Amino acid sequence: MTPETSNSVGRLWLIALAPLALLGVLLVVIVETWPSDVIGADAHPSVEKLSLAAAKLRPNEISLTVLNDGPDPVTIAQVQVDEAYWAFTSDAGTMLNHLQSARLTIPYPWVEGEKHVVRVVTSTGVTFDYEIAVAVETPRPNVRYFVAFTLIGTYVGVIPVALGLLWFPLVGRLGRAGLAFLLSLTVGLLLFLLVDAGQEGLEMALVVPESYQGVMLFVFGTVGAYLGLESLGRWLRMKRQAAAADVATSGWALALLIAIGIGLHNFGEGLAIGAAFALGEAGLGTLLIVGFTLHNTTEGLAIVAPLAHDRARVGELVRLGVIGGAPTIAGAWLGGLVYSPLWSVLFLGIGAGAIAQVVVQIVRQIVPEGPVLRFMSTAPVLSGLSAGFAIMYATGMLVG
């Protein structure tokens, strides 16, 4: 490196770091001349906001996670269970700073199947309630529950998607109009899943403590998944062009992207099922299992739709089925054993972004050169879109 080049690099580093150094100086000035000290500490009242979540029940014991979601420190003074004061212990003390959490352990003889309300009282008398709708002992991470959630994920995700793949021989016998109908039906299926994932993600974002900005986390997951799959699709197309002679790679690349997108969505479904059982809502969990099982059979059809004119080996179809269905198992594990609304929001966003990108990929394939709206208004496309949405709507009613 020549002296001129070395000096140029040094100047670039100086230009890059100078604003950061000045920002550090500004932060020091702000801390040293803290506005609240100048105005007066009594100029505004203390803002107390606690987020209560992740209640775990053990025999004669309730354990509750408490997070300080407000800007000011909060001191936990007392705890009530069903309007009676009870002793409690905290693993992080009773005073919580911003975003500091603690797990409160309350020795309480809860009754299985009954409703219980835990109330946390701060030193200023502000109260925050957490309702345990149906009291059941929280599953422990052991082999029994591990196997149970594995079976649930297999029943809901792997087997239904595999059953949908059995339509592959029918797909291969379709003509041009039939293929347009089938791919449009796939788009209808995925658009329903996209709306469903978006609704669930935004609803869950409202449960997450405000400091974690659940809506922004959902948007981040959506955009990140979309761009990630877009990059993957571009890489697969470049790989196909490098292989030149393998024209069939086009359909396989799209089928792979659809399987990945559906797999990410099914991960969110597994989270919902596992969380329902972990929170003691066994009835809801059973309903979700039945509804998602019917739901996911059509997803296998969506995966094989791009393969209408391609040859397929059984092993290749099995791999696509595993990619689309197996994430349900991992979702059930995470939701049932280490449930967290924050992770649910993120993965629902990832699932939504993946499905949106897959829809774009399919539309690129089925729309020929020419006006897009004219082609999308043809009878096969319109009927396929309507049929796909109607199928998902009918099976979705079973999920509630």
C-alpha cells in the first residue's frame, strides 16, 4: 500500500468515525445536564407499566414473569391471588428498572380446571392483573411431552402435506388451461394463508410488551423473509441458467420455494397448537389440530402444482413434503415447551413474508408476456383463485 493510499484510507476512517465520536460527546452532555434535573423531578408523575406473562403452574405454586414496560422504575409491593394477599418471592428483587424482568413465585393451592386471577400491586397502589382462564399444570420439558408434540406436528403438518402430494399424477395430466387453473388455485390458497398470518401476527403483536414494538418486529420478519426468498429464487434461477439444458429446474425451483414458504407458515401453526396446550386450552388445541390438518392437505397440492410437466421421483417429493410439513413439529416444540409471544410475532411475520414472495413467484410463472390484468381475468385464472380461497375459507372455519 502506497503512502497516498494509506493516507486516503485514514481520511475515510476519520470521516466515518467523526460523527460517532461527536454523538458520544452529545450523549455525555445530555446525561450530565439531564432535563428532568433542570426542570424538576416533580414536574411529571411517575409512569408505571408492568407486563405480566408466561404463568407456569406447579403443584401448589404459581410462577409469573413480570416485565417493567414503562420508562420509570417500579417497585412490586404485594401480590393478590383471587383477591387474597399472598406471600411471594422474586428472583430479581422487587424494584424493576425499564425492561427489567423478574419471576414471581407464589405458593398458592390452585385448583385444576378453575379460573384464577393474579394481581400485582406496586408501591404506589397501581394494580396489574393476569388471568389464568383454566388452571392446569404447565408441561415440563421431558421425553413424554417431546414425543407428544412430535406426534401432533406429524399429524398436523407432515402427513396432510404428504397426502396433498399424492395429487401429483393428476397434475401431470392437465393441459394449459388446467395448469393455469391449478396454479391460480394455489395462489388463492396462499393468499388466504397470507391474510391469516398477517391477522394473527398483528393480533399477537398487541399482546407483546410495547417496548418490544411488536408491530415493527412483525414487519421486520415479513420484509426479511420476502427479501431472503427473493434472493434464494434468484440464486436458483442462476443455477438453472448455468445448467442450461435442464429446463425442468424451473418448476422444481418454484416448488421448492413454495415448500419453504408453506413450511415457515406451518411453523407458526405449530406454535399456536403448542401454546394452546401449554396455556391449558386443550379444547382449543384439539380444534386447531383438526382444522389445520384439513387446511394443510391443500398445501401439498400447492407444492406439486408447478411440477405439472416435470418428472418426479418419490424421494424428491418426500423432500418437498418434509420441507413443507416438518416445521410444524419444531413449532409445536417451541410453542408447547418454551412459549413466547415475542417469538410468535417474529415467526408469523417470517411466514407471511415467505408466502407473499411465493405468490409473486407463481404469478411471474403463470402470467405470460402481455397485459397482466387481461390474463388474470380469464376464466381458468378467476375460477382457480376463487376455488382456492373458498377451500381455505371452508377449512379455516374449523380453526375458529
